[in-house]
Amino acid sequence: MTVCGGWSLERHTVTGTSAITLWCRAWSCSDCMPFRLAALKRLAANGKPTTFLTLTVNPATGQSPTDRARELVDAMRIMLKRAGRKFTKSRIEYLAVFEETKKGEPHLHMLMRAPFVPQKWISATMDELIAAPIVDIRRVTSARLAAQYVAKYVAKGPKSFGNLKRYWHTKRYDLAALDAPKSADERDSGWRVVRDPLFIIAELLLAHRRVVEWISAHEIFAPNGTLWRASG
């Protein structure tokens, strides 16, 4: 059973009632995937990256694509630590996204705020670590270009290899989140799950002579959907 779009989150305050559609947020869901991809593109742009880096694997190594994906992540982290010591004194912030190639192999696409790191140095380091010297590095000149990179390489959604995350980022990559005011703890927010879609909740309140205001909230995700408020 799926709750995608069929259940809602509802909150009652002294000024009225608010409700938001409760989505399943699964990448495999045809309703949620476009919103998740849009959120990922916004995240990519919010980091104001300077560099786009693609790391690959060597299919001749490891037992499976999942094993090679794990090795790739471990090698990436070692490479970034070395790059940080060699080329900058500050931490390299990044967003990493897995893509599955046509042959089923993992590629790791990374948007980074980083100083100039020579492609030859990255290639030699990855060759030393996992025998995978094929890397691609490009400069990112705008937030729009960062979002375009994500859209190009993960149009069908990031790939999940085993129990590895489809994508992740360092704590300080998302500059918009760092600048945003801190929200109240969800446990004290007053939101509760209601096993009805929005139109059912709205009809019940309209029957009690409440005024219902519908608001488009496509920018809201986690959860995402149409938001309405009732008052009166």
C-alpha cells in the first residue's frame, strides 16, 4: 500500500488549519521523482560550486558494480583529503551523485567549491587508489550550469548501489540552508498525519462553514504538494 498523495499532514493553530499533501518521496514513484529531481537541481545550484568532477571505476576490478561503487566512494574521500592538504587549507565542500552507465557501472558526479586541482593529479591519484584514471573535470561558471550538469547526468534519478546513498553532500555545501533561519523542531511543530487526501479534509471543513484557501506549494518538498489553509 502506498500513501503517496493519499494522506496528508495537518496542523491546527489559533489562526486556522493548514494541510500539505504527504508524498512517499521515492525515486521510483512517477509522481515524486520529478519533484525530487527538481529539489536535487536546486541543491546543486545552492552550493555555488566552482568545479564539476566525474570519477569512474575500472570494470576489471571488484566483484560487482556495487563493490566498485563502494571502492569509488572510499577512493574519492581519500583523494579529497589529499587535495585539501596539497592545494588548499580549507575544506572542499561538495555534492556527490551516483549515475549508472549503460553497462551498469557507477560514475560519481561531483559539484565542488574547490581551488584549482590539476586533472592529471586527480587521474594519477585515482589510478593509484582503484586503478581508475579516467576522470573529467570542468569549471562551473554559474548556478544554472550546475543545475544543467545534474539534469544531464541523472535525468532518470540518481542510481542506488547496494546500501550506498544515491547522493549526499557535506554539511556546509548548501549555502542557502546555512543562511536560512533555523526552524522549530518537528516534534513541536504541531503537524500530524491524516489518512485522507486534501480534498476530503477541505470538504469536511467547508461543510462546517470554514473558508478554504488553496496555495500552490511546488517549491515545498519533504513533504511536497498543494498547501491549503482554512479559517473562519
